[in-house]
Amino acid sequence: MTGGGSGGHITPILAVAHELKQQRPEAEIFYIGQTGDALGDIPAEDKNIDQVYTVRAGKFRRYHGESFLQHLTDVSTLFKNIRDALWALMGIWQSLWLLKRLRPEVVFVKGGFVGVPVGLAAAILRIPYVTHDSDALPGLANRIIARWARLHAVALPKEVYSYPARKTITVGVPIAREYHPLSDAEMKAVRGQLHLDDFAKLVLVTGGGLGAQRLNEAFADCLPELLERYPNMAVVHIAGRNHEVIMRQQYKKELASKDQKRVFVKGFIHNLYQYSGIADVVVTRAGGNTMAELAAQAKACIVVPNPVLTGGHQLKNARVLADRKAIRLVSEDVLVDDHRALMPALTELIDHPKMARALGAKLATMSEPNAAHRLAVVLLEIADKQPS
């Protein structure tokens, strides 16, 4: 299994790994990550991953909305792209050596640029591999290696994608089994476990494992008014590993001591499903994996898609959901000009619980809770056909 660079690649891998072990406990599962991945410790700590390896990989930097001339004259980005092309070549050599030694029956490529050297090496060695795309727009890494893939597993109807229809199957987005709607009894138990049972309301803010600076800044400017308006409310802010310390310091400086006790800042957490499960409202980016997890829990979501990520895939994800009236959409362009643009959506959903529940129920209709199981079946079917 390979992928990385973000929690959106790693958490689905772990969900599929769990299902593989459930169906075939004796199966050996290896994870190949990118050297220097900030979240690389997460697969290493997962009980379903038998061994972890790393290879070099390069990132091809281009930004949605910039012209060809802007890309051409961005000397710093050009230099990094050339440097990373050399890393990718090294990664192909490392992947060839590694796959020759491991000889897996099948490779699962979730996404991220580490999938390029691993996928190309698998193609050279004639090892079958399956790609997966969580977003409406396939990632560049998967598009680069698409030609030689045995199958393309996708989140949305396969007609949305440019892959050959005969090689494409819709499975949904693999998520951990813990993502499900909580009963009243489960909510009470989780609130007690997290020491949040003293609060009547909970708002969860998450920008992913690495964090989202613009989202963090905007929410921080809304927080004092939010705490004043709702004295019985707590806030859990998943700021990302890159921003956790900064946000802790900012809240310590700007909030009164009594309010600081109602704000819980964290980096990357393994039990996000508990916090999201008991949240009344979730403020989030629009990554395909995140939205699938929140859909499985029927959460009322305020979504701020990142507009500069490659191809604008978060914008496309958010637009699909907004068109179906399954989320409240707030444009980052608006948010940059006015951080308080989050407030109307926040207060509307907090003040009107029935509206929030209806919004979450609409999002839940787009959930595919069995995606990890389906992918595990596909991978095992391919593996079983390989000569021993």
C-alpha cells in the first residue's frame, strides 16, 4: 500500500488495511511512504501494517488559477520542480529494489506523489496495482501512472472521471469503521471520555492533518464573539501539526482565562471520529476523505474549500455538495476579505438544531460506508489470481 503527504491519503489506506486483515488475517501488508513525510509515523503505529518503508518522491508544484506565464516565471517553483524530478528518479530506483525484494501480489496506490515511483516500478516489474481517487478530479500522481493500472477505484460515479470505463469501478471513499452516527447513549459516553460533558454545544474546526492557515486565522477572529454568544459551548480546534503551537499561543494571548478552558487546540489526532461524532457543527475543508467521514456521521458542515490546490479539486467537491444542499459553503475569497464571514453560517446552525440535523441528514445520503470492504475484496481478488 502506498500514498501519503496528507491525512486524506493515509487514513483511507489504514481503513482498507483493517478490512484486509479482517478478511485475510494471514495477509502481509507493507506500507511505502515518502521519505520525510510529516505524517509518516501514523502508518508505522497502525497494528494492521506489518512493515513500513520509505522512498524518495518529488512533488510537481502548480497552483490552481495561475497562468502558464506565472508558472514559467516563478523561479523558486521551477527550481523545486527540477530538484524534485531528480528525487522522483531516485524514488523509482528505490521502489524497483524494494518491490523486487518484497514481491507483493498487488499494490494499492491511494494517491500522493510517492505513488508515482512506486506505481512506475510496479508497472516495470509487472506487478498489478489499483489506484483510488477520493475527489471529483483525479490527482496528478494517479493520472501519471493511470495507463498501466489494473483498475481505477473511484469515489463518485465512474462517468465523472476520464479513466477508461472498462477499468473503472465506483466504490466510494474508504473510511474507518468508527465513523458512524452516534446514538444518544454513545454520545453521552464519548462526551464523558473526552471530558466535554459539561458543555451543551460543541463546534469542531479542522483543516486536516497538516492544518489550514487561512481557515485557522478566520476562525480565530470569530472565536471571541462565538464564546461570548454561547456561554455553554466548547470548541475543539484541530489546527494541524504545523500550526498547533501558534494557535495555542494566540488563544492564550487573546482569550480570557475562563474562555481558554472552553477551547481545546490539537494537532493531528487519531480519534477525530469521536470529536466529530459529538459535534453540533463542523467547520472543515472540502477534501474527499474528510467529507466522506463526516457524511457517514451525518454532520452539519460549514465547508471552506481550498481554492489553490491542484485543479481546484476541493472547489469541485464542495460545489457538488452545495448543489445538493448538503453543506453550507463559504468561499475562502470572501473569508480572506472578511474573517467574520463564518459567523452567519455558524450562528444559524447553532441556533437552529433542526436545521443542522436536516443538513447532516442530506450529507449522509451521499455516504458509502462499505467502501473499505469493497476495496479489500477487489485487492484480494487480484492477489489471488497471481502465480504463487
